[in-house]
Amino acid sequence: MQTLIEQLIADFQERTLPRMTRRQAILPRLPGKIDCVIGMRRSGKTWFLYQIMRELLLEDFPPEALLYLNFEDERLLPLTASDLQQIPDTYYRRYPHLKNRQCAYFFDEIQNIQGWERFVRRLLDSEDAHICLTGSSAKLLSTEIATSLRGRSLATEVFPFSFAEFLEHCGIDSKVENQPGSKRRALLENKLSAYLDSGGFPEVQGLEQHYRISILQEYLDVVVLRDLVERHGISNVVSLRYMIRHLMNSPAGLFSVQKFYNDLKSQGIPCGKNTLHEFFDFLSDAYLFFPVYIRTDSERSRMVNPRKVYAIDTGMIRACSRSTSPDWGHLLENFVFMELRRTTRQIEYYRTESGKEVDFCITDRSGNISLIQSAASLEDPRTAVRETNALSEAMDECQVAEATIVTLNTEKHLDTESGRIHILPAWKWALLAKEDPGRC
């Protein structure tokens, strides 16, 4: 094993770091803390590590002071916790002068090794090292990190490309002008439609549709098998897959375990309600789906009301859809949620006293509330009235002076008795939010 570790260290030192699309996530890199990069498989965690390494090199960090190991490399298996100490021992034998300065360790998918936590804690305490770990969602969640590393870590989430990152990947400047010319506006509208259809997983960008769909479906199969079935010992895979298909085909919809249980029962599929609750929690832990609760001061009401559920990526929704034509309304709402989720977890939906619904109610750390509605088009007068009335009521009840409706291509501003409603095309809203998250 020692010979293999030495070879892997030498191979990494000879490797040229690839060029990549810059991600907007920020690694804290605080003294005495372990950075943990978490997210769904194939969302770009490893390439984010390469980005951090490049930044360190630009800060005149010696190349040999960087160490990267991927614990999904089959040559490292079966590696035990006691074998892990061979990594720093071998590394410092190769570079003894580095004992006198800080090094940076990057351990990809280290959770594959049973007992990794003790090794990482010991390494942090005994060496002058900055440690960065990655984990594929369900096995390295922030809750587990907090338990395993006892407050010694900070978690950074990495998602598939945002719309701004997607534009940069396509070689298009993501900086938004207040009034772009007709040519650029048409380009951004076109790219938004492409993004809603193909999603943001880095590997599938630019691929033909049938390849993209196959790869995204394969991603889903790997999550089901490795992060759910194997980890949690799930035997009722039929019910689990049925739940995934149901949620993928009803993005931005209300979900009730009780109603889903009755649906399974009517089809003769046996599964207990407690098991279904566990399945839903597992899917959330795996960063595959995100539940959004109703805004209320009552915890009981919060738990009793159905949750709205959003998927990790619109491209994956399209890859799993039973329909050949996209539902732009649901894709747009899922898009808005994911753009918001990248910067905050405090997302709820709001129901007015008269029963009207607002898609997103966001509360910042200062307690300020933002209301956002999603609607593919407002050309139908009935749709426009419905959306604006719901927002107006919510603005009155929440005492909010401004709110936003995100559409596919409409831009205007409405002054109502409740306050001003900004109607923005999704591409502009997303790019404005990227530059100033508190602006929209």
C-alpha cells in the first residue's frame, strides 16, 4: 500500500491542473477548520477542488505542498482507517522540507473509508495542514460532519452550474446590462431555454439530447444504488423508485406522504408510511430533492401542510419526464428555486389568509422578507390577475413594499396599492441576483 500511495502522490505532482469554468462557491479556508465540500454526485465537486488548487498556486503556494487523493480509486481499496496514516508518512518522506510549512490536503470521497474521521482529526491536530474533504451528498452531509468532526468543520455546497456559470461555460459574459440590445437579449433568452431543457450538470453540456438523457438517467441510478440502497440497506426498491418517478414528474408540486401512501396502496404496492417518510428524508439528504415548507408561526401547521418539492436540476427533470414536451411553467419555478437555494436555505412558500399562494417567501438573516412569484407567461389576463393579486395580498400581510414575478420573457413594473411589483425575465432576474443576492 505504501508503494501505491507514493505512486499516487508522484502522479498527482506530475499532473497539470485542468482549466475549468469558475464556480461561484466560496471555500472559507479558516485556520483550524476542515473544509467539507458536499453536493450530489457529478455536480462538480472535484473540479471545484482543482479551482481552489489553482487559486493557491496563484498565491505562490508551492505545487509540492498540494496533495490530492481520490478515494474512489479502486487501487486504494480495501483501505482501512489504520492505513490512512501512511499517506502523511509517505508524503513527508518524499518532501521532508514541507514539515516546516503549511500544506494543503484534498481528500475526494474519503467517506468510503470506515473510520476516516479519527484520521482527519488527528491530522488536523498534529500537522500544519489545511484539509479539504468532498463527499457525495448522502455520505458526507453537514449533520454527519458536525457529529464526526465535533465542530471542527465548515460545509460548502456545490450544485450543478447556475445560469451564470452556464453562460460562462458557453463563453458568454454573464454580466447583465440594465437595457441590453435586442441581439444580446435574444441570445440570453435562447440560452435560458437551453438551460431549462438541458440543466447544469457540467458533464452533459453540449452533448446531443439522447446522450444527455442517458447520462442523467445514469446519474440517478448511481444515486439510488450507492447513496440510498447500499447505504441505508433499502430492500423495498420498487416503492423508492416509484417515489422518485412521482417527484421528478411533478416538480414544484405539493407532496404529502399520506396521499402518496394511499396512491401506492391503491396500486397494490406494499410500503409503510414510516418507510415512505424515511425515503423522502433520504432523497433530501442525497441533494436529489428539496422540500419547501409553508410559512407559518405554528410548527404543527408547518408539519401538517403539504411540502412543495423541487428537484436538483431541470435537465434531470427533463431526462426523467414522461412527456416529450417541456412544461415551461414547472421548469421555470424549479429554476427559480435552485437559483435561490444556492444562496439561502430560508425558503418557504406563503399562503394568504384568503388561500392564495405565493411560490417563494425568503427571510434573510436580518428578518427582512422577499416575495417572489414564478409564471412562465402573463399574456393571459386571468393569469396576470391571479399572480398579481396573490402577491398584493401577501405584500399587505407581510408588510413588504416590493415583490417580484419571474417570467420567461416579460419585463415591466406594476405599481399597486400594496406596493411595486417588478416583473422580470428569468435570465435577467438570475443575473441580477448573482451580482447582488439581496437585490431580487
